[in-house]
Amino acid sequence: MIQGKTPATPSEINAWPDIGPEKSRTATALAMVLGYTIALMMKKEYCYKVVLDPSASNLLEDQYRDLFMATGTISAHVRNLDARPMRDWSSVIQEILDIEPRVQLGGLSDSEMIEFLISDHEALLLRMRGTARQAARQKETEVSDLVTNRINKHQTAIAQLQKALRA
């Protein structure tokens, strides 16, 4: 301890600057995208390990790896906004758990798992489009560019999964 200086309290260490509600809305929207991305990533990891078709398994593994890399990038952008999300992480995770259907992937066929993943990508796309609009209103070009890039990746993933269903 530095003489004359008291150690920081946990609330001081975790303090975020108060920079206004709009930036907080952007941080919250991006945090929600991160949460849904993590949920989708976990499902993809399970699916690529159990899908019987080797080409579909390889596709799912590649998409899983992309989502894994995206979580770090999205997380960094949430931190770089220097804004406290309007909700804490526990409420974000709880919302995801409440919205996510309680489907057991283990009993599904390969095509059913792929259809389930397509619907998850589509749901995430809707959330991401709203986040992109929020970031654009705030002139957060880095966030807007990141989300737009991820939207394109998800659209590509959906097209690849649909093609795998037809194969």
C-alpha cells in the first residue's frame, strides 16, 4: 500500500464513467449480442462434435471457431465503449436463458440440429441489426462496422447451413 493512500474498494475498481444514456444503450445492445453469440457458440460446439455427416461437422467446427474469435472482439468493443451497460451481466445471461428454448439437442437428427442453428442465427441477426442502428445513431463507427461485419458472417453461415441441409 502506498503511504497515505487507502486501497481501492471493489466499487471504485469497477466504476464506469457516467457518459450518458445513449452510449450506455449501445454498450448494452453490444453486450446482449455478445451473450447471444456465446450461447450460439456453445450450441455449435456441441453440434459439430455429434453431427454424423463429416462435411457438416467440418462446417460447424469452422463456424464455431469463427464465433469463438468473435467473442473476444465483441467483448473488447464493449470495454472500449467506456460505458457501463445499462444492465448487469447476470440480468443479460438470465434473459438469454429465459428466451432460449429448452431444447435438448442430443435427441435431434443432423438436419434438425442444423435447422435449430439456422433459427438461432436468424434471431441473432435481428438483435444485431438493432445494435447496428443504435451504434449508427451514436456515430460509433467502430461498433457499427464490427456489427455489420458480423451480420455478413451470420448471413453467410445461414446460407452455408441451408446448403448443408439440401446436400
